Amino acid sequence: MDAISSLSELLAEQKPSSFVEIPGVLGQTFGQSTIAATLPMSKLFSIYEVDLEVQRAIIPRNLSKLIDYVNLYLEDRQPIYFPGIIFSARGAGHYDEEHQVLRLQPIEKLYVVDGQHRLAAFQRIMETLQSQMARAKDRREYDKMEEITEKLRRLYAFPISTMTYLDINARQERQLFSDINKLPRKLGGNLAVLRDQRRFYHVAATELASKAPAMQTLTVDMFSERGKSPEYLFSYHLLIEILIALFEGRMKSGARNNGYQYDDKELQDHVSLAGTYFNGLLHYLPTPSKGELVWSENIQIALALFIHEESTKTGKFNRYALEHALKILPHMNWNSIYAGDEKDRLPRRTRIMKAYQHIKNFYQEKNVFLISDKEDVG
């Protein structure tokens, strides 16, 4: 009897039905044997393992974002996109070249090299749905059970692209993990926001830039991946910042309502109010030009913060309060906001808040004397 040299050989005498089969074509990636495959989550749940000597600890914030993203698919039936997950078999399994499948025994696992948070998000959602199912069953809530069953079915069937390295060791796994996560960087500038067309302010900005007459004069760069081209006054990223300041009175990083779920009427109401706001800027401010301080990013965000405060004093955004507050703009001396080289030297947030406070103080002191009820926008 031949000597048994691996766990796979020891277990090979079990019934074929006990194997987990991973279909895929055997190939070579930088000298290593790999298998590329697309697998449903139901199969991945049963075959992956996380080695904490290779992987970092789960980052709760990243996991929460991924859970919200997957729920777009489950709750709203929106398409979602994931990069492939990379595994290491560590010599486990047996590849059948004739049938082009990797066969794993039930106790054999694939170790995650890249994709731990993605898998954890699916796992967490599955566990939540299973708990909800148990509660619904106890309460005999049959309609809810059917709804949860449908979500679980779609979750289990969700396809994930995978690449499995068959024979790399733990040291090579750590190096691969490091290379994958060290070299790429997150999207920045216009590229990140231009490609995100699900969230509220991103969609509103696109709608505004493409349809509002005022934006044809102000010009928004909808094409450049970073920053903006010299011929445009606003970047798309700046337009989103202004909308968040106008409707929330917050800087972009603190936005609360930039979610994925909203109705079309809410969107159109905001686009209409933003159109009124930008029409007012064109009416009361100097002709748009890069040489005009008032059209700089910092003062534009400061203006939006100020108008938000004046427009929401009744608790709800008021179009008439917006139009009234805009009437102070032609009386402002914009060059008196910054002293010396402050507009270039101070941190960005400090410049914005300094301009906001200047506009607010001027309005509180002078609006009774300078704004006539006969003045109109446009």
C-alpha cells in the first residue's frame, strides 16, 4: 500500500458527494498555480477561513459601509459591484484536470488573502437575516418569512469572482496581502464623485449641472478626473460641497442626508431650490470669473453655509427667506474678509469659517438698513 502524503489523499476514499467542488481553469500567475472561478456566496460561506496572522482585524467602519452597500442589492435591488476575492489553498484539495474542478474535503478550507471585509459583510447580513427568520417563525409572521427567505435566496446566489493560489505559504500570503493593499490608493478628486451616481447629493449635482440654466453660465467640470480644467469655474466636487452646505449647513465630511434612499420629489425640490440659489448669485454678485474672490471655493462654501442658516430659521428650508438673504450680497466688500495673505496661508476650513462669520456679522448689522422689500431676484 502506498504511503499517504497529504490530508487530501487520506480523505480521498470518502464518497465523492462529500467533496466541495470549485470549477475553474488551472493557470499560472507569476509562477504560482492558480484557479480563477466565480462562486455563489452559499459555497463561499462553507469553504473560507481567516488567518489572523495574515489578515488585519476587522475595521467596524469599513464593515458597516460594506453592509450598507450590500443592502442596496437586497433592499432596493440595485446592482452592486465587487472586485474579486483572493484565497490561498495552502496545498489543500485535489485539482481534477479532466473535469477542471478543485475538490475540497469538508474539513479543508481556503484562506482569505484579500477580501476579508467583503466576506464579513455578507456573513453578518446572513446571520442577521437568519435571526430575523427565527423571530418571524416564532411569531408566525408568514409574510415576513417569505420576504426574508427571498432575501436569503438572493444573498446565497450572489456571484463572487475568486482567484485561488494553490501552493503558496503563509509568508507569501502576507507579502501578497501587503502588495495588494499597499500600492493602490482610494479614488480622489472629481473621479470619486463623478463615478458615484447613487447618493442623494451626487445625483442632485448631476441633475443641476446638466439642466439648470444658471450652471451653464457658472460652468461645472463634469469630465476631469482630478480637480478641474482651467476653463471651468466649479469642479463637480465643489458643487456637491456647496449643496451640502446649502441644505445641511455642514461641511461635506459631516453630511447626514447623502444617502441612497430618497424619492424623486425630494430630489427635484432640492434641485429647484438650488437653481433659485445660483440664479440669485448670478444676479447679485460680480460676473463669474476666476479673478473674483467671491467666486473662490472658500467663499462659495461660506456663502452657502450663511444662506442655509438664514433659510432654516423657521425649522424648514424657506425659499422666501433664501431670496431675502441673497439681497445682502451686492452690499458686501468681499476683499475685506481676509487680511494680507490669509486667503492663501490659513487652513482651508479656517478660511471658510472666517468668510462665513464675516458675511453673517455684516448681515446681522446691516440688513435692516440695506435690504429693500422692493428688491427681487432675477
